[in-house]
Amino acid sequence: MARLFDAYIVADWTAAETRKLGDNSLWIGVAKRDVRFRLYTETHNVATRAEGEALLNSLLADHRKRGDRVLVGFDFNLGYPAGTATRLKLSGTPWQAMWKFIAANVVDKADNTNNRYQVAAKMNRLMTDEAWPLWGAPAKQAQRWLTTTKPPQGTGDIPEFRATEDAARKGRLQPKSVWQMHGAGAVGGQTLVGIPAVRRLLEALGPSGAVWPFGTGWRALSQEDVQPLSALVVEVWPSMFDARPAEGEYKDQAQVRAAAEALARLDDAGDLADAFAPPKSAAPDLIERVEQEEGWILGV
């Protein structure tokens, strides 16, 4: 079976507010094949999200010139739990409305300073006029609509997790909720600063770029599906893959390397196409929710 992709990029994003390299910074792993079709991996570490975005655009431009198809994975949520867009009174397809809202509100400067906590507080104010569902901030960022610790979650009519996290949590995996903005493993901040970057990347790609499952449908993908694309963006969770740092490797560096290599091996084995499909037990309403609003973690 022919491979769907020629290269596999995994980005471990960051919500850092200062320039940073090494541990807990922005790493990008690229798995691709040499002239003899042997797989090898490169890793890149950049100090700011602006540099990371520029690097991704450069990598994708190089592959596009060669006619390559690239799978691009980001380690933050591409969607929010069902009902979020409605709570914010946004119109249109929920995932697109959320991306537009976040891009319009997040200010992320070239030196990494950003207003993610202010945006989280604004979302809480608009959704509940209380300090939930988003929570978690350094003491200096806490305010009426955003607390340092997890508050009681109101009436409970706003889901804490998406369906994909619920599915992952039935196994050994314990993903965090997108509502958590601060603390070990928190993904809320990365999501707020990451979605605008993905949106710009896809705008730059135009019709040669797509995002799964929103733009492709939640289904197995074929050669015909990906042939017109130069890049397909997906949500990944590098912790799913068995990343054992080699000597001298940082943990995040090992994770992007291992995740990119794992995706390449799936493609080599002919198993990647089916990874884009829902579980056989998925009901039509779940499929619609995933395709229209929540998204899904590839491989869950």
C-alpha cells in the first residue's frame, strides 16, 4: 500500500511568556526519508512561537516545492467541548467560530508576551459571568473571572472534557481539560496561543492545506483524499508514544521525535489511513459533534 504522506512534522507548542530554549520550550520534530527511502528525524528548538511559526512555514514551503505531502501534528486542542461556541454566542460552524474568536482576541507578540489569561477571563465572563469553566492562573494574573485554583464547576452543564479526552481516559492516558490554563501539563494556554498560529498557517496554504477532522470528515482517508494537499493538520498528543530520551536529548525533544517516527511507521505499515476514522461504535451525533466542534486526537 502506498504511503499517504512523505514527511511527518510534530510541534510541541508552548505558552511561555519569555524567550526560552531547552526544557519546556517549543520543539519541532520532522521525520522524512532520504534518497534511499530510509527514515530519519530532525529536531528543532526555537525560543519563541513567532520563530516556530516561521520555521513551520519554511519547512512546509520546502516540502511543497518538492511535491511532498506532509502530516503536521500540534499538541494542543483544535476544538473545545460541545456547547462552548453557543455559550459565547458565536454564530456559524462552531470550530470555525471559535478559531475566529480566539484569533481576534489573543495578542501574542514576537517576544512571547501574550494576553492568554485576559482572554480566558473574558471567555468566563461571556460564558457564565463567573470564574469558570476556565481556571488556573499565577497569583498576579488572578481576577474576578479567573482563579488560581479549580473552582466548583457551576451547574455542570459545560463539559469538562471533549469526547476524545473521555475516550483516552478510559485507558492509561490522563489528558488535562482545555479549561485548565496553568499548572503541570495544562493545555489551555497553549490552545489559546496555538490556534491563531494554525489558522494563519492554513490561510497561507490555501486550498493545499486542510485540518482533520473538521475539513476532511471523521473517516478513513485515502490517497485520493490527500493527493490534492501539501499539508494536513491534525491534533496529536506526543505523550501517547513511547518516547525515551537518548543521551543528551531533552524530554520534549524526544517526544516530538518519537511521535513523528511513530506516525511514519503507521504510514509505512498501511495503518495510518484507518487512524483517521472514528471507532466503529461512534454514533452519528458523536461524529457530527467531532466534525463540527470538538475535533479528535489522532490515535485515540
